[in-house]
Amino acid sequence: MSIKSRAVVIPRRNVVEIRTVQVTEPRAGDVLIRTAYTSISAGTERMLLDGRLPQPQLLFPVVPGYETVGQVVQTGKKAPKDLLGQWVYVGGARCFQGVNPAWGGQSEFISAEADRVVPLKTIDPATGVILALAATALHGINVAHIRPSDRVLVLGQGIVGQVAARLAKLAGASYVAVADRVAVRLEKSKADQVVDINRESLDEAISDANINVIVEATGSMTALAGALPLLANHGRVLLLGYYDTINVPYAPLFMREAQLLIAREWQFGPDGDLPRARDLIASGELDVSGLLTHHVPLDRIQAAYRLAFEDPACLKVVVEWPKDDVEC
């Protein structure tokens, strides 16, 4: 049998709809989750809508999304029974019939392997939608191997850049600077130095260059190229955005014998980046308050997508799913 579920569906380029889809019943090791909150990735979902993601993700119609929080309403025979009723995060699922999951998170019901869900414990459920990008930033900072003497520059103050700057300081960096063009984002930044690129250039603002680690979180090769002259000898450049191509001047990297580092999302597992990010938030070591800037109900999903893509003041939009009873 299958379960009827409302879902956000992209049937073709630049179109977002709410449709009823069929979700497969949980298998022995699965859990069934009733979604309460999802979010929209301004990077991934934009590329999906633009038709710029590779196969197999780009097989329309697709259910997008990898930022889902809900309650476990059913457990399979071999799934841990203590998960029943718990609030959990899940990074999407491949549980649909007749529609492609890419990544399948924006659905009212999700059937997923029990070992893929992350119990939120003491975290406020709505805040749980930030776990994916917090884990992405955490994985990147781990890849960069921040040292106590490091001077760090974070380009871009979207969610990943905001969290990366906080984590770099938590990792022991002696100095963290952040830069962006959007003043309302910079107002939420936590760093030793905040640079508004519209008001001053990076080389003017950061007079004592010698940046050991540049964290690129804008997705722009142009932004990175402008920051490379600040890099110290043997400095590291961490690519924490997503790019169609890598195209930066080679000379600054060559002259400084720099390292180019690439972080691929997060590390899975019970000791991976998702539960570690959760624990940092729960303990208060990682402060994400104020980063979820907008809340929109599901029936205004098209407006939520426009907000996420077009409003620079929108750091993260939380899509709120209906709480009314629906038959499975």
C-alpha cells in the first residue's frame, strides 16, 4: 500500500506546485515522518528550478528539499521503537511513486531509513531546519583545519557563511572577518570584523592582510578572486559554495603556495556532522538565533520560493506545514 501525501512538486523548469503524491509504506527498518517544517535552499533549489542540476536529480517532475523536520508517527518492525513520537530532522528521502525525489524533503509524509533521521532532542523543532546547512559549515571548517593562530576571512553571510564564521571562532581562530554586500545580513554577523563591500573594499578594510584561511561561501568566483591578494603564504582557500566551474587567477595561489580545499556537504553517521551540529546548537556553543528570518505557510509556497530567491533580507525561510489530520 501507499500513503497519500501533499508535496511540493516541480513539474518543469520555473514552476512550483503543491500536488498529492504517493509515498511508499515504511519498510522494516524505516520510520514514517509527518512533516511540520521545511525550508528552501536558495542555492540548490534555484539550480533545480533553472534546470542546472545534473541527472538523475533533474528528472521532472521532482519533489525538492533536504531540510525537513517532523514527528515520527510510525516505525517499522526493525526500527527503534523509541523514535515514535520524537521530533527529528531528515535530509530528504527516496520514497515516492511516479515522481523523482531531488531530494524529496518537501512532502507531508516521508518514509526513510531510521538510521538517517536525527532526533532533535532539546532543539526547538522549527530551528531544526537549519541543521543541514549548519552541518555543511561544520564539515567545511573541519576540512580547513583551523589553528589557534589562524586569521580567517569568510566571504558571504548567508546561512552557511554565518555559521562558518561562528564555528571558525569556536575552533580557535585568533581573528575572524566576514564580508558581504547585504547590510541586513551583516547586522546578524558575529565576527571580529564585519566588512560591507558596498562601503569599503576588502583590502582597505583589512589592512593587516595575512589571512590564513579564506572561506568562500558566496558561490561567486569573482568574490573569491578579489580576496586572494589578502592570503598569507601557505594559506588555505575553502570552497564552501557550489559552482558551475572553478575559474580564479592562478598567480596569487601560485605565489603563496596556497591550498585549495573543497568540502562536500557533511559527514553522515551517528557521530557525523548533523548530530554534532545539533549538539553545538543545543549546548548554546553555536548561536543560531535570529537566522531563521521568515515563516510562510505551505499554501503560500510560491511566495516562499520568491522570498528565498529574491529577498536579500531572507536568510532562511521556514515553511510551516498544516497540522490538520489527514488520512494515510
